[in-house]
Amino acid sequence: PVDEFTYAVANGNSINIISYDGDRTVVVMPDEIEGYPVKYVQLRAFTDSKVKTLYVNGTMGKIYGTAFFGCSTLENVIIREGVTNIRGDAFKCCENIKKVTVAESVTNVGNEAFPSVVEATFLGDAPKGFGDSSFGYGSTVRYKKDASGWGEIVDYYNSIYNFVEYLL
């Protein structure tokens, strides 16, 4: 529910999430509040929350660095369609993330975006931008067998990550 978020209208055309104040363990970020699209999450907005599973809304477009910093209870992240860029450090100090699912629309994953994740599943083609340390060392990165662009990434990062093809 929207009343579990502290937020502000920015520039008269979008919403900035300042904090999540609820006690739910599963949170679906709203696409809009008061008729405005949710576009930004403040630094540490989910710190000290009880959130274990987070569905990131597609209206954000970009997940900025340190947006979810310190959400230590977070275990599962689903990046919904519409997000294109996950900046570096976006989920830094979220040491309990086990799984992340990345929408087909994502074209960039920055350095240390998910430094503690155990398994990442990409639903589409390889992102054009893929940082050297986007995920933790030894993480499993799953990608669709018929998705394009993965060959070069697999060849380059094979010593850092465990790559696994999957079929739908």
C-alpha cells in the first residue's frame, strides 16, 4: 500500500521514494502515486526494513546507485519490465540477496550492482553494459539459450561467474 512509503513529488511530474515504513516482507513498489510515476528511490530508503522479496517497478527506468543500500533482510529481487539501467552499488550492503531476476528491458548492470547475490537470472538478451563486478565472485548467472549477446560476456567473465543456459 502507498501509505507505507514516505515520498515527495519531484519537479511536479514524478515521485521520489524517501523511505519504506511498512513491516511487510514482500513489497511491490507502486508504478505511480497520486497519478505520478515513481522514478527514484532515495539512498537507504529500505534500510532497517523487514523486506525479503522486492518487486522493483518498471516506471523507474534507472535504479540509481545505493538506492537499496543496506537492506540486510532482502533475499529476492525482481526487476520488472521497463527498468533499463541498474547503476553500480544499487544493492550494496544487501548481503543476504540469494536471487535476482532481471527484466528483458535491462541494458546495463553497473559495477557492484549486486555484490552479494548468489544467482541472477536474465530474461532477455545480454545487457550492453556489464560491469566487472556486477555480481559477487562465483555467482551463478543464468541466461536464455536463445538470447543474443551472451557469447562474448560468457567468454570474458567465465573465470568470475558460473554461467548457465536455460530454456523457457
